[in-house]
Amino acid sequence: MDKFRMIFQFFQSNQESFMNGICGIMALASTQMYSAFDFNCPCLPQYNMAYGLGILLVPPFILFLLGFVLNNNISMLAEEWRRPQGQRGKDPAVLRYMFCSMAQRAMIAPAVWVSVTLLDGKCITCAFCTSVPVETFGNASHPHLSQGEIQRILARIPCKEIYNGQELIANEVAVRYLRCISQALGWCFVLLMTTLAFLVRSLRPCFSQVAFLKSRYWSHYIDVERKLFDETCAEHARSFAKVCIQQFFEGMSMDLAAGRCHLPRKASADMGEASKKLLGITDQGTMNTALKSWHRCKPPLHLHPLALPSGNGWAGEGQPPMHPSAPRRETAAYHSLV
Amino acid sequence: MDRFRMIFQYFQSNSESVMNGICGLLALASVKMYTCFDFSCPCLPQYNMAYGLGIMFVPPIILFLCGLILNRQSLVMLDEWRRPQGHRKKDLAVIRYMCSSIMQRAMVAPVVWIIVTLLDGKCLICAFSGSMDPEKFVGFANVTPVQLEQLLAKVPCKDDDLMRNNTSRKAVSRYLRCWSQALGWSILLILIVAAFLARWLRPCFNQATLLQARHWSNYIDIEQKIFEETCCEHSRLFAHKCILHFFESMRQEIKLHSFNLPREEEKDEGEEDLLRGITDQEQVNKLLKTWYYEKPPLDVS
């Protein structure tokens, strides 16, 4: 359990490697999606191109958007972009840096999909089977076939079971040709992407190293500041809630004590730690009243300065018993919101 | 738990072993890529050579570039090469050492691909079947040159109608595969011998310079890492201070607008830290609104 937590903390603290982890997972997910996807070429002249190119280009677009959605920093970027200037200037270089690093990571899964699709060959075979040069590879002098007929026959190339144009052009020849083109395109695409990545990475130190260092520092700063602010607010909310609830119970027990004509101050002075924690509520009826009151009329979000606890126990310890009870009781009666 | 953390830290700190790890992973990935890749020779006279040689040489270029991209030290080296001199002299021997170690590691995966390709044989059969001398093989004696070209181009495709049971096809295939494997093993042998000699003979030449270059390249790498960590730490402290100042200024503002001045002395120190003077729904809302609309200036002096 500890090991997992440590790994988790390592990734969380080291933001970059966490983002890289998500990136790698999405790339793997995209290859898995492709192998799980059941590709079914329609084998009809008007639909082949649309289907083939659709499968080639639409999922990468979806994966690209998903890459942005899964990135935690997108909301940070949006916030920094839209905030009013106030007392702190906005640096467009920082925004550009954040956007570029997010876009680069989001591009990996779509690029993997396109490469895998092209190297596999089914999409290009489906999309361009009607454009196979019959004169070069087949028997173009085959008589009695109109252009439309030829197109229909060629469109069935990806579907071996229903292919009926063996005299026109052999199925294997056409498939091999199209697949060869597709794989060549695939490798060229991968080479192009890798070269671009290499150039982007290696030209940066030659040109804008200082701007890069500044942007990186300030984008990290914005991220850390946002997290620390959230933590501070959470801490504050916790203390606020604690004090609010303590004041509520105090108010309740004051009310009940006033109703029963005995002062809880004396009781708490005599009893030990455990009974102090009972907050003056010591029987079923009282507890039920307290719970009902909590549900029906929660106390206002307003902490009384005098009633702030000293950190480990009741408010009011060390203070004169009678003096705070009267205003407290009034507050409980008049400030409560129904 | 400690042991695990120690292992993590060891790998993180010792960047050489991280780089060796990446190098090994890329070599494994290259083998896996080759086995997953569905090699299908076009079996057409004009395309065979381009396809065969393309598959043999384009992926190694890609793997080489990947090896350079994934290696952190290449950035460090570029930084060191392009930085202005400033107060610190540049030592070209260090840069050369880093460059050569990066190149050596990046070359492993491409070489693995080429050797695996040659030992498998499909690429060479596809590329050079059209260049075979028909005199050597019985089945191709009495055909016209055009037909010969077509037939030879179809040799790599076992399932083709014309070639299915053709013994000459098998002969050409075996011949080319034999050459391919011989080439593959020879290249492997030469490379291993070269690596062995380089490692064995290196201490005989300039050992002192080498030790210095290695030390300073390691130093530059560690210095860069520590600088990044220090910047992270600094930005964290900066943010902490900035937020505390912000809460403090909010508290001052609230004090100015409310009339609780006599109560200040009675407030407990412990509570100050937690609630920071913000004890009301409206105050909290105002704080959050101010945080969005007017972030504090980046100045904690």
C-alpha cells in the first residue's frame, strides 16, 4: 500500500512525468482501440473513400480533444487567460508556453493512431481501391465494361469474398500495391513527426533559452500557487466548520440549560475530559433536539469573535461565566436562519 | 518502502543508468516493432527495391532521432554548447565527450533494427529479387525480358498464383536469404569486435582527459537538475508567502471596515494561523472574489 502511495506521490509531485505518463497511456489506448475496432469497408464506390478517410482522420481528432480534456492544466490555462489584470500583469509568453506544452502532449495519441492506421493499410486500401491504375497492373483491355462497372468492381477489392474482377485485375496484386503505398506513407509520416519533434527540441536551446526558462518557472509558479491557495482555503474551511459547530452546540446547551435552570459551567468544571467533549448534551431527548435543530435551522456563517476556541477545548474557559452567556444566548435566538 | 525509494533515487540520480535503461527499452521496442510490422512486398518491378530498402533504412533513422529526443543529456549538451561564455569557460572536450556518448547510445536501436532485418531476410529478398541473374536459376531460362522482370519481382510473394509451387522461386529466395543472413552476422561480428577494441584500448589513449571530461559532463548534468529542483522549491515558497500576504491584507481590510478593534488583543495566537481573521460568509466570498479579480502582485518583500 505504501509502495503505491509512494509511486503515486512521485508522479503527482513531478508534474511533468505525470503528464508524460498520461500521454503514454493514451498512446497505448489508441493502439488498443485500433486493434479492437472491427474495420468493415463498405465496398461501394460512393462510400469507400468517405469511410476510409473518416476512420483515418476522425478518431485522431477525438483523441486530440481528449488529450486536452484529460490534462489538469487546461483549467489553469483558461483561468490565467481570462482573469482580470488587477495588480498582477499577464505574460503572454507564459500562456503560450503552457498551451504549447499541452498541445504537444495531446498530439501524441492522434499521431500514433494515424501511424498505426497507415502501417496497417486497411484504411488506404478501402479509400483508394477505385483509383488503382488498371492499365499498369491489370487487364485494361477487358471488353464490355463501362467506367461505372469498372469502378464497382474495383470498389470490391477490399472485400475478398465478393470480389469478382479477377480477370480485370488480380485481387492480391491490387491489395499489395495499395498496402505498399499505405505503408510508405505511414513510415514517411512517422519520420516527419519524429523530425519535427527533434527540431523543436534541439533548436530551442539555440534560440530562446532565457525566455523558455522564465516561462517554465512562472507556469510552474502559477500551478503551485493555485494548489497552495486551495489547500489554504480547505484548511480555513475546516477551522471555520469546527468553530461553527462548536458554537452551535454551545448555543444549544445554553438554551437547554436556561430551560432547565442549571448552569452547565459548574458541571463542566467538576467533570473530566470525556464529559467536556459531550458539549453539555447528556441524554437522548437533548441529542434529538440538537439534531433536529441542526437540520431545521443551521447556524449563520458568522463566527463570534469572543467565542473563538483557544485550540483544545471549550470556548469560555478562563472567562467570566456570566458575561458571555447573555450575548451568546441572544445570538443563538436572534441570528439563526430558518 | 525505504529500499524502493532508494532504488528510485538511485536511478534518478545516476543519469547514466537511466540513459542505458532508455537505450535498452528502445532496442526492445525496435525488435517488437519489427515483429508487429506486417511486411508485405509489393511484388511489382518498379516498387520492390524502393520498398525493401525503405523498410530497411527509414525506421532506423526514426529510431535514431527517437534516441536523441528521449535522451535528457542531449538537451544539456546543447545548452552547454550554445550558452554565452560569461564567467565560466567552455571546455570543448566535455562537449565532445557528451556528444559521443549520446550518439553511441542513440545508435543502438537502429543497429538492432538493421541486424534483425538482415537476419530475417525478407527485406533483401524483396529489394534484390529483381536484380538476380536468371542464368543461375533453371526456371527463368526461356522467358522474355519483360516477363522475366515480372517473374523475378514476384519471387517474394509466396502466395501468388504463378509462384506457388515454383521451385526456382524457392531457389532464388533461399539464395537471397543466405546472403542476407551472412551480411547480418558479419555486421554484428564487426560491431562487437569494434566495441570490444574501443573499450579495451581506450585506457591506452588520453585516460586523464577522459576522466576529466566524464567528471565535468556529470557535473553539468547534476547542476542542471539541482537548479531545476531549487527553482521548484523557490516557487513553492514564493507562492506560500504570496498567499499569506494576501490573507493578511484581506484581514487588514476587514479590520478597517468593521468595528472590532478592541477585540484584537483577546484573540488567541493559535487561532490566528487557522482562521486568519476571516470569520464570516461574506468575508470568505469577498476573499475569493478578490483572489480572482485582483491577484496580488508578485512581490513579497
